[in-house]
Amino acid sequence: MPVNFCLEVSGDYACFTRPEMKVERVSYDVITPSSARAIFEAILWKPAIRWQITRIEVLNPINWISVRRNEVGKVFTAPTAKQLSGQSTEPMGFYVEDERQQRAGLFLRDVKYRLYAELHFDKAKDMNSDYGKYAAMFERRARKGQCFNQPYLGVREFSCAFRLVDESSIGHEPPPISEDRPLGWMLYDLDYSDRHNPMPKFFNAAMEQGVIQVPAWDSEEVRG
């Protein structure tokens, strides 16, 4: 029953950070399935459903930009009960100037993708009774540009625009770039079967004529 929904997303900048880079932010060449899934979830998310990315089409040439930014190297923690009651002399915050770090980042610029995803249900009985309702809800929200939170391209400061691509008009849309490129092992998503210790999953991605075929979550191509 699941059918593909298609979104066209675009933005001035994007950063799909490689996890092997510990200090500097370096982006993958293209959007990752987990980032694409987050865009669909920003438009419609319910506990009973999940989005499976099936295909990524790269519409703009892959261009890079190097940016040096100021970041804070410390996480702000909530004040304790003793601090709130005045029993502790430790400060509740910290000075940004003392924790500021300058880091370089290698980002993507002028990105545009077509993302294909299937709507799945965790339980078969939910799929039989509610699939049409949730599919219509997603189409209505995407067509109007509605979202629960602003979708972004990898990091929250790089917001993206999106529009729903109708199945009837896909053949009239601009084609992907005509480029083949091996992308190597790319982050697929996080496995939350153990909520206290989520594990990353990877797949060996390749772009053929601007198209990346994304395997299913439970396929042998996806490895931990």
C-alpha cells in the first residue's frame, strides 16, 4: 500500500556533518537519509507512523563554501534546586566570551533536492484503517507549506524551503544533474531500539546520474 511522496527542498547553505570529523564541521557531498526523514517529520509526525526515504535526486551541482564561525564549547545545564534556593554559590550560567571557540566548517551552498519517501505504520491494523487519512493530511499540509517546526538542512541555522511535487507533474520537473560519484559509507540513521544507547547505521552510497537509491532500513546494505 505505501506510495512515494515527493518533496522538493532547497536552501542557500547545508551541512550534513560527517561523524568521523571530531572538531571541524565537514559536510557529506549530499543530504543524508536521516536529514531527509527529518524534513518529512517536520511536516507530519505521529507516534504510529515512520518515514522511509527511498530515493534522493540532486538537482543543483555540488558546490562548497568554507566558513569560519564562533561556537560555544560548553553545554548550558539547568540550575539545580540548591542554586534556585540560593544555597549554592556556583553561578547558574556561564560567560559566552569565556567558552567561545572559533571553528572552520566546509559546507554545501545553493542546494536543491527531490526527496522521495514512503509512509509506513508500525502496526498493520493502523495501516489498513488510517493510511488514507494520514496520507491526505500530509499532502494538505505540504501543499500549504505547513510544518510543526521549520525544516532545516543538517543544522538548524540552515533552514530550507519545501514544496510538494505531485505524482502527475514529476515527469515535467527539471532532471537531476548528470553526474556519477561514489559517496562512500554514509550515515543512514540512528537505531533507537536501545533508547539509552542509540547506534548509528551506515550504507555504501553512490550517485548515478544525480540519483541516490536508498535501501530499506532492514536490508543487508545497511550496517551498524
